[in-house]
Amino acid sequence: MFLRTPAEEDTDLRHQRETNGLSFDDPSRGPGGTPASVTAAALWAAAGIASGAVLTGLIGPGAGVAAAGAAAIAGAAAWGRTHHPAPPRAPEDPSGEVPSTLEIDLGPGRLDEPRSALAGLLRSTAGAFGSGTAIVLSLDASGENLVLEGPLIDDGDIRDLPALRRYPVAGGGSLRVALASDAPVAARRAAHTTAWDNFADEFRIEGAMLAPLRIGAEPLGVLVVGLPDGRPDAVDLRRMGDALRPLACAFGALLRLRDQSEAAADRAQSERFRSDYASVIGHELRTPLTTILGVLKTVSRPELAPANEDARDLIGMAVIQGERLRRLIEDMAAVAHIDEGIPIRPELVHVATLVERAVETVPGAADLTTLRITEDLPPLILDPEHVRRILAHLVGNAVKYGEGAPILVGAAREGDDLVLTVADRGPGMPEEAAARAFEPYEQPVRTEVDAYGGVGLGLSICRGLTEAMGGGITHRPTRGGGATFVVRLPAKQHLRA
């Protein structure tokens, strides 16, 4: 919270009086700077003593004491008027009517367009005082700087900021006074070197009303309304003061909505760039890689294979790594298509055959995997390529992270859904890793990425494909240790089946 020392308060009070055009020759002070109330109290006391002495001689001691007491009461009242002044009252306007409240209208601004709504609120606030300038400065998280917020209304026009600007609170002058105040203050541009003077010079403001914006007890910032005649009157200050709380809430909400909207737009742009990048790179890599793999597989045929066994082994290793690179490129392309929308091509599928072939595509999975498929499972209408890809990723992860432990792959019908299960007996996933395992580019065990390979797209692709087909995927620990993934897909049975 914004706090001031007594010395800073005195400096701020002086600055406020100077910028408001107040003189230090205060009429509440007597000759030599002595407060008038002190002089009045002393005169009342002297008069009481004198009158008490006279009345005591003429009438008696009772009358003298009464006169002295009355003088003391009058002196105390004079003293109290300075040390406990009554709250100031705003004068009525020349017509004799009570000053009207501030009416603010957002105009065409909409909450789903927070920048336009913020500009509308600023324009409406400025217009209520016949001004063409309204600017918000918000207090940053450190509490040491006021940040110029955009958009702003300058000379009647909406302006955006090309760069972030900060004004230090410590040397803020009138800005500091307003931030620490509970009511709007008047400020004029002066020949000082405070942040306020620099700000006023920059926006050509001769005089302004500075309104502190607070939400509860927390300072939000300062609203600056430049005034054509250079200084607000008491009616303007009262109107702004009455509207401070709703104005602070409105500006606070719109600033937060604007920040959230801009952050969401930045995230969307980043996602589009990443998706486009992955799509382009995948396309550019897939064409030459297909040619390379085709050549390697051709020269590995018996009639073309080299006679040297080591040469044949090297060709085999190149084919394996080429296939690994191909799968990675396909994963990157799949992520891009998931964001754009995945086409679904359902076919009549024999589930047992589909599961067996999916397991066969994963190197090293056949010797570790046990299939548990319901015998009376009928042919179902599914997208076979998407289901095969999901199973291949899940079984591949079980081989990769299961450390040679047994793998169980199951398929069963539950109501109108097909339920596929892939369970391993490996070390499983830590709880904190499982919570984000389905996010793109997440690895279940980050410390072993180099040993396992991959970039953390497999589970994200499984979730995207499953949801595209109207299903869902979940993870749970395997009883006794390990990880179990359950895929649930809506699957229709063919009428003839």
C-alpha cells in the first residue's frame, strides 16, 4: 500500500497548495504567523480575568468566577475551530441548485472489446467536464511507478501508446499527492521538475483534476482530466469525488479485461505461428525423407544388398532412424491439424485385427504385450487410422518407459462405447507429471528424455484424436505399479453385423 512519511506529507501539502494557487499567508493566521484562533483564545482569557476582577469587587466572587469561566469556554471554542475544522462544503452553483452528479456513458463500447470500452469510458468522463483529455495512470506491482495506460483521450482523439512509459511516484509531485489522497485534487503545470510537470508538458496540460482510483483500500492509480480553463471549481471536484468509487471499479475491470484480451490474442498468435511452422517444416521434411527411406529399403533388398555384413547392418540402422524421424514429422503435422480440426473417416473395422496390427508397428512391443480382447466383440464403425495411431503411441510409451515390464492391451464393449486399455508394470508417472502429461511437448520423466527420445507430443496427439472422435482418454496408476491409459470411443455397430 502507498505510505508517506511525515516529512513527505508536509512536502506534498506544500506542493498541493502551490499547484492550486493557495497562498501561505493563510487568513486563519494572525500577525507574525500566529494562528488567529490562538490570538482569540488569549484575548478571551484576558477579558475574562479583567471582567472577573471587576465583578468580584462590585458584586462578589461568584460573578467573577462565572465571567472568567465564560471567557475560557469562548477561548476553547476558538481554538477548536482550527484544530478540528468542520469538513468543507462545496458551494452551490450560481443558479442556486445543488451540483449534479457525474453521468458516465460507455457509448458504443462493449465488454468483449475492452479497449474500445475503455476509450469510451475515458471520452465520456472527459466530456462530463467539458474536457478533451482523460488519461489513466496505474500503480505498478512494486508501488514505485505510475504506468501510463492506453488507450487515452488526448485533445479529443483516441491515442495508443507506442511504448510503455513510467513515472516515479517518489518524485511525482501532484501525482503523488493525488495517489495518497482520498478525494480529487486540482493541479497546475508549474516550473518544477516533478513527474507531474513532465507529464503535463508532454500532453500540454495547463491545469487538471487528478482523481485517485482505489478499489477497497488498495490504490489502483490516478485518473487525469485536463481542463480547458486550467483549474476545476468546487462543483467539479465534488462531482468527481462522488463518482470515484464506481469509476475506480469500472476502470479496474476494463484494464483487467484489456490485459486478459491482449494476452489471449498473443497466445493465439503464438499458437498459430507454432502450428504453421510445424505444418510447413513437416511438409518440407517429409518429401526428401520419403525418398531417402525408399532408397535405403531398395538397396537392402537381397539382390542389391552389399556383401559385407557390417554394411548391411549400417543400412538397417539408417532405415530404423529414418522411420523414427518420419514418425516425429507425422506427430508434428498431427499437432498442427489438431488445432485446425481433424477430419474423421469412419469405416467398418474388426477391432481385434486393428489392435494386433497397431502393436506390431511398435518396435519391441510384440514380445512384451498380452492382448485381452472380448471374443464376441462385433465389427464396429471407427476411424481405423486414428485408432491405430492412438494405440501405437500408448504402446510405444509403455515400451519406452516400462523398462521391459509386461504390457497388457485390452479391448471391450461397454454400452455404445469401445474401451481400449493399455497398462504397463513400469515405474509409472509421478502425480505432478500425470497432471500435465496430455499437454504438448511434455515428457513424463524430464530427466530421462535423452535416454528415451521424443519431444513429448504422443499423449497430446492421443487426446486430440480421441476428442476429435467424440471420446476421451484418462490415466490412472496400475495396481501394483505402473501406468494405465483408458481410451473410450463412441462406436456404432454396423446393421449387417
